[in-house]
Amino acid sequence: MVGWKAVGSSSSFESLVAEGASVPLQGWDFSWFEGRATEERPPWGYAKMVSRRLGRARAALDVDTGGGEVLAWALAHASARPPVLAAVEGWAANVEVARRLGDFGVRIAYVSANAPLPFDDGSFDLVVSRHPVRTDWGEVARVLRPGGSYLSQQVGAGSNKELTDFLMGHQPVGGARKTTTVITGAEGAGLKVRDLREATLRVVFFDIGAVVHFLRKVTWTVPDFSVEPYRDQLVALHRMIERSGSFVCHSTRFLIEATKPVTA
């Protein structure tokens, strides 16, 4: 959701919610939000970073590729493509969308969230992942060749907490997505953290339909979200947006790059 302007709407709460609840969820294409929500982008330009590294890689893997949108863009803009390209995704509906990556010579496979990666030790000199569900640092280290790198943009701790708290009441911020936890995980797997950056980004919703679709799509914001259990809170949020024109919250992102030592 980037740089889109608000659209005024007299649509009823029910019609907006119904619209947000009916939008297909496959892939990570956020174009539906145009005119209905905005989100700042991190300053480091993850897709461009991936594209540059792909141009130098011999074998690359994208973990949690979603619908392959970011990898496809990065490959299209890379100076060269690695001879070996693979991607894995843990949601079957997304795997079908990601079949598009076959046009770039990418092998795509379904791999459930807790399953090991279906590759031999030391298969890749580049592993990338944008917004992974979780990072199995042991598996990342295992499939990396000595000297290889892992580059990932991830959702940080407390992302969109204002929205979470509005619907669920005050919630503690868990430690799993804190950068200190991430560093511990990477180093515990024998990797060396070379780069770590954090950003807090402004997110604006202009109608309740956009909120509903976002909560269905970005499931960690309100786990197990559905409309009916949160109807009262959604009505209150709808009224707030009607009064003020928008609801503002803040996402958090971090970038990490870690390498596998040449001598383990």
C-alpha cells in the first residue's frame, strides 16, 4: 500500500465490510487498496537489494515467496539470473499464483511452515525472504554454502499495534520479532549478522472495508480475525473513520543480512 489518496465514500458499514470480506486473498498484490489505504515503504529498498544480489548469485532460494511478486520483480530487473533458482511457499493457494515464476526458470514448491527445506546442505549462495511467517535459522544456515548470504525484510515487533489494540484491547508485544531475538537466532545457527536496520512506517486506512481486507490478509495483526466476533469494534472504528477521515497506525519492519562463515 503505497502513496494512494483517500476516496470519499458514503457507503454503509455493512456494504464496506462485505466488500472487504469478499476480496480474494491469494498472493501479496496489494493493488486493491489503491485509494483506500496507504503505507510508507522502508528506506532501504528491499526488492532492489535482492535484484542486485541475484545478479551476482549462482544459486538462489526465496523462502515464503507468497505469490512470487517480489522475486519476479527482482529477477526482471537483475543484471543476470542465477543458473539455479528455487522458491518455496507454505500456503497452497499462493503456490498456484507463484507458478508465474516458472517464466524466469524458478522451481516452486509447497513447503509447510514447520517443515525442513527440501534441499541438500550447502545448495545456495543466496537465500532471501520477504515477510517470512517464521525464520528457521538452522535450516537457513544448513542450505547456505560457506560464504553465502541470507537477506530478509521482516515484520518487526508491535507492527500495527494501534489497530491490534483497538480491536483486541491492550496486547503485550511479544519477543519473537524483536531484533535482539533475531540476532540471537542467527548467531546461534552459526551465521554472522552483517547488516541490521529498523523502520517505523505510517499506515493510514480510509474506510472500514480496507481494514477488514487487511486483517484477513495480514493475519498476525489480529490472529483468527473474522468479522462477527469483532463487529462492535469494527462499528466503532468505522464511526471514527467517518468523523476524522482516516485511522492511522504504524507498521514496523527490519532488514537483516547474515552470512555463513567460509570456515565453520
